[in-house]
Amino acid sequence: MGINPDLVRAAPPCACYYVGTNCTQFPSVYSSDPSTDGAQAADAAIAAAQTLGLTAPIIYTDVENYYVSTLCTSSQQTAAGQAVQAYVDGWDTEMHLNGGHSAGVYANATPINKDISQTSTVPDDIWIARTPGGNTPPQATIWNQGIKDSLWPNGQRIHQFLIDQAGVTWGGTALKINEDIDDASLANANAGAIPCRQRGLGPYTTFAYAGATSTWAQGNNDNGELIGYYYANATTYGYVYSGGVLFTSFSYPGSAGTALQGGNDFSQSAGYYYPTASSTNTGFVAFPAQ
């Protein structure tokens, strides 16, 4: 559950949203006491959760990016970061005090690294906004997203890897949705905060695809499948590793190279391919054979 700052609460100084190419500041910024702002936002979010019947959820607050804004100078952005630290500290503390809720924060990698990870009371879980640009394929993984892997390593991460995906309807209304991969606590009306997966660092198992020059592991899922790609004979191939067995390598039909970047619990895989050795990459989603 998250609370959107441009609708119901203050937003960081320097944060803006884009209408076309125009950077428009959110309608409300933090007060002179951002820590109190954070505590008040936590109380309001908890009250809203209780109205929805969520008795003990984790709630994620939205901290919009203020380091890429054209509204402020570098020094002003640094000052905004100090305000964000105070806000998040107030949010986290009040979440824990008011009914023992878990505190989550949604933000971009730069604010997470510079400010949110430095708060006195660090959020329980982090929701990373990091989407591809240009010809970069989506990364359906929680790791290597611009923050240290030592931060929030134990089932504490969500990654927003795609935004504004069309083709979805609800009640006959067309929607655009943002797609996420989660390895963190989620709010559930019947069971409170549920840790989806518990994963720490180590022990480690190394492996290489037979005959490959290099092998990369890119993502995994709850089906015990590890997804990645390897390089052999001057060509890139995707693979799925499951149950101690490396499946037959995967190549997009007619491509000169294929890489699998991640997957989900439905055994769907996402990646990219390039039609020729000198062409740009093209993303794809591969569905399991029926």
C-alpha cells in the first residue's frame, strides 16, 4: 500500500512531475518541520489502511525524485535531501510507534543512496523506481538497481521496472499500469504484512554453462528457476537453470544473440535479442510452452 504525494501529502522540495517536457513542481512541499510532516503522513496512512481493513500492513510512502529536477540548483537539491531524511525518519518512527506497522519507502536509486539509507530509523523495506530508457531492456530483478546490494538484502526490496504499460482493462476501463517484481513485505487484508521471500547473502554456489566463455545469472523466481545468459562461440544465449540442471539454451528465433534478464513465478522470462551483430537490442517476453 502506498500514498501518492501529489494527491494527499507534501512532496520533497525540488521534486516535480513532467507534463510533456515541462517540469511542474508538486502542489505541496515539506513544511519547516519535515519530521512532523512524516509522522502526520504516517498517522493518516495508518487511518486509511484501517478503513480498508488492513490491520497490520506495511505501508510505503512515495518520495519523488528531486535530484534530476530542473527546479533547483545542486545545493538546493542537497538541502532537499536533508529534508527528505527528516521526513522519512518521522515516517518510519511513527509507523513503528502507531500500532507497530512496518515502514516502507518508494524512491529512485539516488535519493535512496544519498539520503534515505542515512536516516536515523531506516525503512523496513524499500521500493526502487528504476525503469529502462532508450533501447535498454527491462530488468525484472531486485538486484543491481543502483543501490548497494548490502542495503535491504533480506526479502526487503521491490523493483518497479516498467511504467505506463497499456492493454489492461478493469470493469471495461482501459488502464496503464506499472510493473514490479517483489521480494518484500506486502499488505494483505486478511494476513497483514506477508514476507514474500526471505533471502539473505550467502552461502554461495557457483556454476558455468558447459562450454561457455562467460555465464551471467540475472534473476530467479519461487519456482526454483534461475535465469540468465552465457557467451560461447562468439554468440550470446539465454538459459534457465532449475533443479541442478541447465536446460537447453534459449535463442530468439532468427537472432544473432539472446539474453534472458529476469522472470516471474509463472515461468515467463523477459530479455532482449539483437537480429544482427551490429543491430540495436529488442526486448521480448517468453511464455512457457503449453
